[in-house]
Amino acid sequence: MTLSPAVKPLEELTAQYGPMRTVLHCTQPTAVPDQQYPTYVFNILGGKTLRESTINGADGTADLFVRLVKYIDPVSRWERFAVDYWSVNGFWATDHAHRAVAESAYEAAVRAEFAEPTLKLSLERFSRGLASFYDVTDVI
């Protein structure tokens, strides 16, 4: 199990280092121009997964995952850290230059999905908190 290096709450980290940047979203505008969108998708999907939380469907494939990814920004060529959220209902990705900010945003996204699920799930998933809600998670 990987523990988050983020020692401050997301609000404090955002105040200190700035907000996460929205680079991908299924329904809202992003900071990425349309012509660069496919490249960001490719780089984030091909990035190194550092942390992941997953909910599998009845067929065993993921119905939802939230990943913390280290990737190379295709425009700046700088290493960045993205929170990649994908479900059968939609997707989004935000990123930041500082891992601590992205770590905190990842944990917030995992907890937010538990607090207000976007999937229809059985009541058993809620019996032991995050441990039973996600099939795989490293958020404690």
C-alpha cells in the first residue's frame, strides 16, 4: 500500500501551488485546445500509474477507475502528475506540476466517488467503507 506524500489538505496545497488544470473532460471545456486533445489522451493513458482505485463490473472489467499518473506533457515536455478518472458514464483528467497536489486531488476524487457514487452499486459495496466499495484501492 502506498501512502500519500501529501501532508497538507488539498485546499492548502492549492493555495500554495495553484489549482489542478483540467486537460480532459467529456462534457466541460478544458485547458487543452481541440487539436492537442488526442495527444493528451495518449500521453495520460500511456503514463506511469502511481496509484489506482477501481470498481469492476459483473464481467470483471473496470466500470470505473481513478488513477494517479506520471506523464510527459506533450506541449511543454515537462513531467506532470494527472488524476485520470474514467467510468462507463464519463471521464475527466486534471494535472499539476507538483505531485503532492495531484496526490491530494486523487484521494479527494476517490473519496468523492464513495460519498456520491456515479454508478448503481449493491448495498454490500458500502458495508466496510472504501475497502468494500472499490475492488482495488490504496486510499485508507
